[in-house]
Amino acid sequence: MTTMDARSMGTSVRRIEGPDKVTGTAPYAGDTVADGTLVLYPVQATVARGEITAIDTSAATALPGVAAVVTHLDAPRLADDGDPEHRVLQGTTVHHRGQYVAAVLADHAEVAAEAARLVVVSYDEAPSTTGFDPDGGSYTPSALGNGQAPDSVVGDPDAALAAAPVVVKASYATPMEHHNPMEPHATTATWVDGRAIVHEASQGADLARQTLATLFDAEVEVSSPHVGGGFGTKGFLHAGTVLAVLAARTVPGRPVRFALGRRQMFETVGYRPATVQHMALGAEADGRLDALVHDVVGATARYKEFVEPAGGSSRSMYAAPHRRTSHRAVPLDLDAPTYMRAPGEAPGSFGLECAMDELAVALDMDPIELRVRNEPSVHPENGLPFSSRGLVECLRTGAERFGWSTWDRAPRRRLVDGWWHGVGVGCGTFPAFRMPGSTAEITFTGGRYVVAIGAADIGQGARTVLTQIAADALGVDVGSIEVEIGSTSLPVGSIAGGSAGTASWGSTVVEAADRFRDKYGEDPDDGDHADAATPDNPWAEEFAMAAYVAQFAEVAVHADTGEIRVPRLLGTFGVGRILNPTLGRSQLQGGMVWGLSMALHEESVVDPRFGEVINHDLAGYHIAANADVREIDAQWIDEDDGYVNPMGAKGIGEIGIVGVAAAIANATYHATGVRVRSLPITCDDLLTDPAFG
Amino acid sequence: MTTTIPLSITVDGEQRDLDVDPRTTLLDALRERLAVTTPKKGCDHGQCGACTVLVDGRRVLSCLTLAVAKDGADVVTANGLAPDGGSHPVTEAFLANDAFQCGYCTPGQVCSAVGAIDEARRGMPSAATADLAGDDVVLDRAEIAERMSGNLCRCAAYVNIVTAVEEAASR
């Protein structure tokens, strides 16, 4: 299979909406300022589990400027779409602290906030469990968050471990983490003649429309032209959107705006759940794996299951004749977890890639060589050939560029000006797939081709890259293309998620372009138009398709304080064709910074007495700031994969984060001789270890 | 009834008069009362920088500033840096270097960059400045990263932000 010819694809076309973004004039969902807009401020549960016994809204309602106070007693009824998170104000049961139990609508934000504080809610509190205990009661989920089976077994891994000459067994922990896009979720909703008109911060306007239409049994329009970051939390709708549309229904004709505060971003929009990963690797003296076991225990919510598929990448990364992955879930009385950038792969690669590093140490072998020796020729579980697999080339070229061979393999060798320096490697993968269900329409008008598809630009650059794809598919310059996205007034688009947005929408645009040319040739008339649905990938069942990365990190650890810095990060990626090098590099580097942030900063701390994230703001929950990022570089190998899609592009939204935390943890070991097996790695992890000195 | 207080400010070159609740922040006055939505609300606690504007030439967090305290002030947002609709070196550099992805923090980053470049020109040191007593601040990448660290970018376009500020500062 060959990929389509590229003229614009592969060049660094500037972001189309750039001028609007640098001047702040691009409209986000919370930027609606229509006259008569009511501001929504929520009342949230102060217990983790229980029943509401009474709500007194009299003081709030009496406050001048308050238009309405909506509670479960008078809220419009919603249809049940099967998602417990969407049962907003439909009953008395409290599933988690922070759950919305009422909404105040007022003319101004200050009044709405004050009125919300005046609502008195009484509860019959029930015993709750909100602290994650991996040894507590767990169960086997029916499916993982990505739909895969919770367990997989090949051969007899326990017997193979018992017989293996070299064995590494260790447990690794990853914490609860919150997405925290810079734009908190926001909804502006107006009901007009029984229709809901919704401006939503969404990774998929049509998914939002479908969900709301089902819940409200009404026609719904959703626009989402600009989205201030998503990272998974703006995919499936959360309670806040439902609350805004519900409250708006009580004041027909008036716009209602609910822009979540940062604190609510830790209470009602999901998170990456904590995991403990029990790894066991058995190998021959030459490094070849006999057995690979990845047993995961993860947190979920009692009222809504989501299980982080942390063992998923261990099913495909390395060859081993005997292997097992398993996932068990511990139910907690918390907000429901959800997809967060590289769900599964990000935490799972920490366990697997640190264990591989520990095995390399046990074997006294170069960790790169260990991985090369365990490169599978086909998918180790399902036996499918790979459409392309660049991991070894990524390791080799990355090592060369990074100067890997100049470092002594033994740990704790390089002390420079009071800082221990070390290097580490960690690898990763992320599936390349295509979502069905989009439609693209191409219309020739005024000498330009208007390409309409309900795609979402959440910062990845969909507008720009789809313009490039359309230009090449139609054989014209990018200046002849106008792409329209981000609204349900356009043909349906699948979501920006799963690193599959560009692959899915792009394949659809290419199909529509082919049909357009078949119908009208090279010289169309004004008004000519063609459309196409997302074509199935005929190779989807024939090949294993995924992106790969080798991440290299240098860390410096202060010998006295244990402060960890990351002076250098290099990611070498095998991700097919990069459609726009400038945008692609930025997205990959951004993912790598997420990995750095995961390694050293991010952890949501739940107070098990109350079920509350106590570091629920950006002062308490640290994400990487500018000065945390030193030298960071994303490179890619030449990879021509004609099986994934006509563009030859694998998704790049998530692969950037995968493997980074392991690379940093492994480099920290190399620098100091201290092995830290839980994230984030902080000074106290090092200072309290006798080996740190 | 809530007491309101008259306020007169200049926003992006335009004189604006309004009455505000004394609890209203400058950010909410701009966004909700004047429909100036260029500065964004990322945290409302002065922890992210998305609301950064220039007040009388200096960068401030508008979410931590009470509107009534800025009566008579000259407020400039990222949309008012270049009067007459022209371009500004900082916004140009952000565009040329792709110094953003989702764009939500960007108006704050742009204003912060304008402020940071001006502070460096006036010799104000930062935690990354070696010689605190010196007059000259060399705005190298470490200085820029330090001075721009009050503006979080979750897309983490930091590498390109530093390059953009470096380029704009050299003009």
C-alpha cells in the first residue's frame, strides 16, 4: 500500500486561526456575552455519600438579582441515557463530594456565588470509602475503559517465572491526576421554541448534541469553534453541561452560562485514576524474556465504572512466550474517572518501562539492547503483523542523537557541581485507529472548495491540517481550501480523541475529495458538491497498527536537597507521516512536558475523611511551568505506512507523554542509585532513602 | 440592593464608564460588563496567568485586581497592543513561532511577554539573573522561561513561547 502524494502535507502551514488566538478574539464557550445572560453558580454536595433530606432555598431566592434556584425538587425530568453522571438533579442520592445538588441563576457572577452559599442542604450521610487501598476489596471489571477485556493470558507465565534464570518483581504506583486544560469547561445554553442552542467547550460537538438530545428529548444545536484544551476531559459530557442546559430550560429564551471554576475541575469532570501495578519479568541471561506479567489494581467510582487500561501496552510492546495482563478495580465514592491523555499507556508505561530498566540492571545489560532483543516480529498476543513498527529504529537513532553511549552504565557515577547526573530511557506505544461515523462535504463556491465536517480543534490544529489534507486530496493549493469545523450545523464529525481525530476526519475528507473529482473532474461549476462517510479501513483486521516512541531523559539531582531537574528530554517517534512539522513537533513536545509533569509534579491528594481533593487548585496541583522545561526535542524517523490511512499518518496527540515518566525515573536511578517506584518522584523520596547518602 | 461604584477606565484605547459591584474583579468587569473577552479566566486565583493584562504599562493579573481600585487606569489587552489594527512584535513572534496550541492562555502570555520584555529593559532582575546589582539584563532563554513562568500553558508550548519572546525582545 502506498500513501497519497503530498504537496502541502509535510509542510509547516501556519495555524489558520492563529491571528484570532494571539489577539484573544477567538470565541470560546465562556466568552458569550449576550444581553440578558444569566450566570449559573452551582451548589455542591458536602458529603461523599448519602441522601439529601432537605433543601432550603428561601434565602438564596430572596437575594436581589437571583432569577432562579433549581433543585431536584423542581428540576425538569431527564431521560436516562445509562450514564449515572448525567442524572443531574434527578434525585436525592449523593454519589460523591462536589456533586451538583442545586443551581443558582443570577444577573451577575457575584450575586450567583453569594446566593449559592445561602442554599442550605441537609443530608443523611452514609459511610463512604474514598481513599485508594490497592489491597482493599477489588473486583474484576467487565471491560476496561478502552473496551478491551480486563485479562489476557498466553502460555503459563507463573511456571515460566519460576523457571527463569533472572527475575524482576516490583510494584509501581501512579496517582490520581486531573487534566486541567487551561480553559475550564464552559457551557452557554439557551432554549428557544423547544430547541436547545448550546455553545460548549467540547472535543466533539456531535457527541455533545447526541447526548443532550437523548437526555432532554429535544432538538439540540451545539457549536464549539474553539476549545481551550481537552486532554480527554471534554469528550464525554460531564454533569456541568447537563446542569447548565437543565437550568436554562427553566428560563426559556434567556442564555445561561456556566463556566466552571478551577476548583470544580477537581470535582466533577473526571480524572486519571490511581493504579498500583505489579510487574514480573523473567528472562534468560541473554535478555530474552520468558515471561511478562503486568497485574494492575486501579481505582474506579462506585457509581460509574471506568477502569484505566494500564496493562494494555504490555500486550504488544515486547515478545515473551508466556505472558499475562490483568486489571482489578477498587470502587470509591468519588467523581467518576475518565480518559486522560494516553489512558492506560501513560501510567502503564511507567510500570513496564521501569521494570525493563530494573531487568537491564539485573542482567548488567544496556537497557536499549535489552529492548531490541525483545522486539516482536508479530503482535505477541494476536499474531498479526505490524503495519509498521519503528521502535528499534527510534531507539537506535535516538540513542545516537542523545549521546547515550558516552555515559557509563553504572549508577551514581557523575557528580557535577553538587548535582548527580544520569540518563534513562523509556519506550511507549499508542494504537493507530480510525473512528467511524464522520461525513465530509465539499462544495465548490466562489472559486474555493469549502470542506465541512464537524471536527474539533482543541489545539492540535485540526483546521490547519485538514486544510492541508483537503488541498492534497483535491490537488489544489491550501489557499483554495476553506475548512469549516466545530458545529452540529455541519456534517457529523467524530470526536477529537484516541489520537484518532486527524486519521478519522482526514480519511473522510480524502474520500469526499475523490468523489468530488470523480463527479466533476478538475473544472467544477459553482455550487458543485459531494460528500462521503468515513470509509472503513480494509486493513484494520489484517495488521496491528500503532505509533511508537523511545524517550531519553537526562536528570540532575541536587546531592544535598534531592531536587530533581530535567536538563534534557529527547523523544524519537515512529508515527508515520508528520502532516505539519511545526504543529506536530509542538504537540509531541507538549506531550513530553506532560510526561515530565507526571514524573515530577502531578498528584491529586484525596482526604479520605471527606472525599475531597485537597490540592484542588493550580497552586496545590502543580503542572509544569515554563522554567521546568529546559532542553526538549521531539524528532521522528521516516516511516511510510500505507495501511493506517491514505495520509500515512498515525495519531500524535497521546504518544508524546508515553514513556517519559519511566525515562525520568530510570535516569533518576542512574544518577543517584535510588529506585523510586511511585509517582510523582519528589525530593523526600530520595532524601529518605539510605542509598541517597 | 447591592451598592455600585462608578468606574472610568480606558480599555484598548477606548474610554469606558460603568458602575460596578465593589466585589467585581477587573477581569469580570472586562469580560462580563464590557464584553472584552480577550483576557481569559483560567483559575480566578492568580495561579495561571491567563487573565494577564497591562495596566498603566505593567502586567497584572486582572483576576486578583478589584476593578474599583483601577479607576482612571489605562488597560491594554492582547487585542489592543497595536492600535489602528496593525501588528505588534510580540503577537507577530507568537504567530511566526507557533507559540500556542489551544490559544486559551495565549492573550495572557502575550501581555505577560510585553511586560517581561519591558521589565528586562528597565534592568529589573529575576530569580534567574546572576548579577542582581547590574543594570543590564540579558534576556536569554533561562531568563525568559523564569519571567514567563507565571503563565501556565497546559498544551505546554513553552519551547516555542520562549523562542517567540526571544525573537520579539531582539527587535
